[in-house]
Amino acid sequence: MELVIIGLLGGLITGISPCILPVLPVIFLTGGAQSARIQRYDALGTMGGVGTTAAVGSPGGAVATATRDTTTAEPAAEVSRWRPFLVIAGLVTSFTLVTLVGSLILSALSLPQDVIRWVAMAVLILIGIGLIVPRFEHVLERPFAFMPKRRVDSKGNGFGVGLALGAVFVPCAGPVLAAIIVAGSTGQIGAGTVALTVSFAIGVAVPLLFFALAGRGLAERVKAFRRRERGLRIAAGIAMIALAVGLAFDLPAALQRALPDYTAQIQEDLTDSDAAQDALALGGLVNDENRELDQCTNGAEELESCGTAPSIKGIEAWFNTPGDQPLSLDELRGEVVLIDFWAYSCINCQRSIPHSVAWDDTYGDLGLNVIGVHSPEYAFEKDEDNVRAGAEDFGITYPVALDNNLATWTNYRNRYWPAHYLIDADGTVRHISFGEGNYEATEDMIRELLVDANPDVDLPGETNIDDVTPEVGSTTQETFLGTSKDVNYGGDDRYAPGDGSYTLPDAQPDDSFALEGKWTLKTQYATPTDGPASMRLRFHASDVRMVLAGSGEVTVTLDNGQSRTIDVDGTPRSYAVAEDVAEGQHTLDVEVSEGVEAYSFTFG
């Protein structure tokens, strides 16, 4: 019930937010005005010059009125009073399905993630043309002549229009929608996920339905609407085509940047409590395999016991195994296993991996099996070649599993990069450590479990790899530049998807970044739109790195005058941009050439 309430409230808030504005004209016209009873007859059965009527016998002696629209010389369609509800129902249905299973289906078919959206935009354009040009509409309907109810335009019930709208409808991002997307991408679509998604969609639908019904009421009461049925059809067609074209060129994003998001604080207040955060943690669904994991304490100094280790599942590919064949925990019983969740561009993982590599080198022949479960933060981290190259750079020779759908990540109820799960010879999880640090204690427990598994084992000395984990608060937080989870943005302009012009603020906060010039902001990265553009970073750390991709140059200038130019070419990787920086807050000016994609800043 808590999920349903959160979903409904989150949907209602989204339904009155600025991002809803682009679809309102289409909802008003196709869902509202076109369902109005705009044909008014006088006592003689005429239509005031719009058309003619004829009495037609109907069962039970009643008289039905058929009309003919003289502007098109064809019978006008029967008006469906249910049309507003059916348009919104179609929108809710397709939005729910696309959000939950769309990406999974496309991945299974090896299709681009945007294909559903582009197909839906094409459908909107075709329907819009059909509304404007009736003869074209007839051509579109011919392939579906065998279907008794084949129309999706103003003459149909509107459900098909709603389906197309739902597939292109992209509501404002918020904690509720983020939880739905993460849960859907993992493939763990349980009752809670469905309940949250459906309730969110219904919450969004309520304001839209209100607007559609208002459109119908206005059309029925205003004389200008009542006499222009043909005009309404044309207006609805134009609105559909305009929406599709606007979506193709990211114009709604520009509109959202121009308007303040007056619902952002309400969304944050809705999900700020611990109870709401726990309810929205759909990515870590509890199941019979992982139910006991919470009996382990993060970073404990001694071995604990928290149930049989969950299975490694949903892996897209393996490497560094014999024949690149998959491993299972069952076949490793009798030996100690360390599962390391990592992502190759994650700065925290980059500082942690030397310890995993050293443990594998030192204890790999003595009964320890290190398995790196690569769980991507970014879309580019799903590419096997990228991961293989990253693993090679880090000296990883132990088995690596590509957990691209976060299936194993979810099965372990994980939340962190990196994360270590230590499993004994009986298959029981004995230690969990999230994030960096705790390496000495983890190694002590590895050694203890190796002796438990084989009392005769002759252990070498400890690895003694330096722990370079920064102290809490000693560096600026990892800063993402994509709009899906931008962190530390300190500019005055709204940070939103699409093309935009940005200016540096007069006073930029510490530990923040801001943009200057024309940028295109994507969910994963930012890239200059027209020629070079720049950004300014305020930070405190001894080292700064950037995850960059594409082709071009990045020139960085530190406030002490030091400058360097970095040549960028190829897939995303981490580049050092500042090293051995003195303590305190510093300013880094970064000029990025067109063609370069900037993903994040990381600090050490």
C-alpha cells in the first residue's frame, strides 16, 4: 500500500509539472474536444448549414440520426463519449509497458533503445496527416480492413492514440520514476515494481484526464467549436505532428529549461524520508536467496554468517575463464570465493581493484577464487570490448562476469561500487564490505577462511597494498555530467536534457561545476554543440580525472597557471587532468572541443 500511495502522489505531482505541457494540446484536442457532441440539430433536423441529417429506423421504433458532413461528403462518425478515458487508458498502458519491459525486449532483439519512441512518433505523424487529409486516412486503414475496429483517429475510440502518446511520453525525472526505471532495467519486475509503475501512471493520468474532460466541455459550450468539426480534426492533426516533430528535435527539453520546475521540491519532500527510500528500493528486491544478507554488518572486523550466497545470474558474457565459459558458485564449493562488484570507469573501483588483484595473485593457488562482477553505471560500460580493455589496464586476470542487466547486482541487494562479498568453503556469505577501505580486515578474514577450508595450507605473508582511500570529506564528491544523475551542478541555468546555452555564475559554490557556451546534455554525458565550449570546476582533491570519449581535445588550466592539453580519441576512458594539487579549494577551467563527450569528474 505504501508503494501505491507513493506512486500515486509522485504521478500526480508529475502530472502538474512543466514537462507535461508538450502533450497537453494533443490531449485537449484528441482526447477532449473530439469527443464532444458538437453536432447540434434544429427542430427540422438540419445542422445549421454544416451538414444534413436523415432519420433512420432503429430497433424498438426509436429514431437514430445519421449525419453527413458536407465539407467532406462522407458520413460523420459516431461520437464516443468514452474517448477521453480511452485515450488516457492507452497512454497509461503503453507508458507502463515501455517503462517496465521495453528495454528488456529491445535488448533481447538487439534493437536500439530509442526504436519504440521513433516508431511512436512516426505513428503520431501518420495519424495527424490522416486527420488533416481524410483520403490519406483511408489509405492507412486499408491494411487493417479485416479488423472490425481498426481506427485510431477521431473516428475511433482513441485507445490507439493513447498507445502512441504513452510510448513517447517522457515525464520529468524524479525519485519515483528513477526507482521504476532501475527496477525495470534489472529485469526484476515483481508485484511491487508493477504496483509502483501502474500507480505512478494513474497518478499522471488524473490531471491529463481532467484536462481532456475540460476540453470536451469547452468544445460543447463554445459556439465556435460546435460549428467546426472539420476544423477540430485539422487542429488535432497539426497538434500531433507538432508534438512528434518537437520530440524529434528535443524541443520539449528546451521548453522545460525555459520554465522553472515548480514541482521539484515537492517531489523531493515526498521521497525524503527513510520509509519512502526503503519502499522505493526496488532494485534490491528481497527474495529467498538473499533474505539473510542483512545479517552481515558492513565492514565488520570479524567473520559473520548471513546465509547461503545468492547465485550469479543473468550474466551476458564471461571472460578470463576456460573457454570463456560461465562459473557457478556450486562448482566452487570447498573453496573460498570473493565476489567483487565493480565498474571500470568508477574511480572508487580503480583504487580498490589493486587489492583484489593482489589477493588473487597471492592466494589464487591456495583456494581463493576472485570473481569480478562488472555491473555498469554507464551505457558504454556494457560494451564487452570496453570492459576487457579496462580489465587488462588494471591487471585483472581473474574471472569477470558482465552483469549488464544488473541481475546479479540485484540478487545480492547491492548498492555500491565497489562491494566485496566473502564466501566460505560451505557457500555461506561471511563478510560484506561496501565502498573503499576495510582491506586489512578483509584480507585477514580471507586468510582465516583459507585455513578453515584447508588447515594444512601454507600461507605467505600479507599483501600490504597501500590503502589510498580518501578520508571522508577530504575530496569533492564524484561528479556526473549526464542529466540522469548530475551531481554538484552550480550554474544558474537549468541543467536539462537537450541543446542549451550556458553562462558561468557570478559566484560559483565550492565543490561544483558550471558550463559556459553551447552544450548538448545527454543522460550519460555532456558535449559541445557548436564549436568548443567550456566548464569550470571548483574542487578540493589532490588528483582530478575525467571520463571522456569521442574525438577531439580537452585543455585544462588550474588556478596556479598549470595547463595541459589532452587528446581524446575512442571509447570512454579515464584521463588524468590534474595531479598533486595542494590542499584547499581550487578552480579548474576546462575547454572541450566539439566531438568530445564528457561523462564525469572523479577525485583522489
